[in-house]
Amino acid sequence: MLNRVHLNGLRAVETVARLGSLAAAASELNVSVSAVSQQIKRTEKQLGQTLFERTPGGLVPTEFGGVFTARLSAGFRELAQAVALAGEASECTLVVSVAPAFASKWLLPRLSRHFARHPNVLLRIDASGRIADLDHSDIDIGIRMGDGKWPGVRAELLLAQQVFPVCAPSIAAKLRSIEDLAQTCAIADERSMISWDSWFEAAGVEPVTFLKGARFTDPMLCLESAIAGHGVMLAWQLLTADALTDGRLVAPFGVRAESGLGYWMVTSATKAESRKVRDFKAWIREEIDATMAQFRTLYSAA
């Protein structure tokens, strides 16, 4: 039965019954009076019931029409609340697109502080290596690594990326000089955008030839391999911050090289930024500052 009755017609019936006139209903629905009248006639025909008596004073609900429109009003209120609920969920959910390594090794351990500061905001982390389409998705903000030159987005530098060797303390104990790296294995990320050459140049020495080590296609696996003592990894601040702080890793040399890359916060260039996005930006900048202050304390001689 319901499939034979058009929703627009039911809406017209409910609005006329609630407001008491065709003109008032037409104004609320933003259509003509004749369009409302036609919708009512069509609905009555589809239902096989007369809903309104036509009187000199206007349309008056029949006995059946009164019961019917009361149910309609209740139904439309439920629909409105359902739609409002969806809107509230959208307003209170912040979707952040980040690379898995960033999410796992730096962002995740700090999220509880965002929850505490913004308890009404539900964070959804889209941890993916793909570049999200911020104009045609539900993603509010992305954290990307690169040079910041992406079309169609607003990009704000979060942290310039510096690179430096890290290794387990047992490996670091054997490294008296940079030349000693030739006696260690290099842990390689096959998809990395950084290279050892820039670090050796910053150190002012000729590159050394490493022993052959493990190769991975994921920086998280490289990090875990370095922590396990398999060799030396060329890393950057946020990937290694916590492991350096708790001593699982050591940066054996006081040299850091600028990579020309960085972590950037990106948002759509065509959408206005919401309060939840602005709050997240402020929070993550505070966390970055705290991390780097700790990093500088650890390696103040660098």
C-alpha cells in the first residue's frame, strides 16, 4: 500500500491539516496553492479515502482524515528527528586521514588527550596510504607527508621533517664514529622518499657502504626491526619520538638533515573549516610542540 502513495502527497496532506489552510501549506512547502491542492486530490485517490471536506471556510479534515493526519504528523516528526540525528552525528564526528605509520607510532598514544579536551567529538581515524579526496568524501582533515604542493587543498606545515640514523642501544654502543656504520646493516624502507645521501652530506662525510640488511615496504616494520637490533634505520622525528624517549632506540650521532619534506595538515580549499577542525589543528600543534621540546631535551647537543 505504501508504495502506491507518494511521499510528497502525504507531506502536503499533513501540512494542510497542521496549518489549517492551503495557502499556509503552500508557503511552508514553497510550492503553489494549486500544487498543494492537486497533491491532496492525488493522495485521496491513491488511498481511496476522503481526507478533507471542502467547505466555504476551507479544507476541514474528515473523521478518518483527522486520525490519519495525526499519525502522519507523528511519523514526520520521527523522520525529522532521524535526519537531525544524522546531522548531529556528522557535526560531532571528526574524520582524520593519516598514514598508518603516523597514526600508529605518534598519533594513537596521544588521542586520549584529545578525547579529554573535546569529549563531545568522536574521532574516526582513516589510516590509509592513499591520498584522500577532501572534496568528495566525509574526511574533514588529512595529515600528509610531502612538500605541501597538492592541488585543490589548503596545506599548513605541521613539522618539517629531519632525518637521522637510529638504532637499538646495543648497536649504538659499537658506533664510535660515522665510519663505523660500514660495519652495520642498513634497514631499508623500499617506499621511502628519503635517502642516506642527504644525511651523509649534512654530516660532511663521504657515504659509507652498509652491510646488507632487511628491506621492508612499511616504515613501521623498519622501526620494529631497528628496535629489535637488526641494524640502523634512517628515520625522522615523529616516527621515532616515543622509542627515543623510552630508550628503545638511540640516535647515535648529533646530526640531523633537512629532507625538504614535512608533515602537513590539509583541508578542502572549497569548504569552510568547522570548529571541530580548528580545535583539532590547535590540539595537534600543541602535541607536536611538546614532542619536539622533549626531543630537543634528549638531544640538546645536536
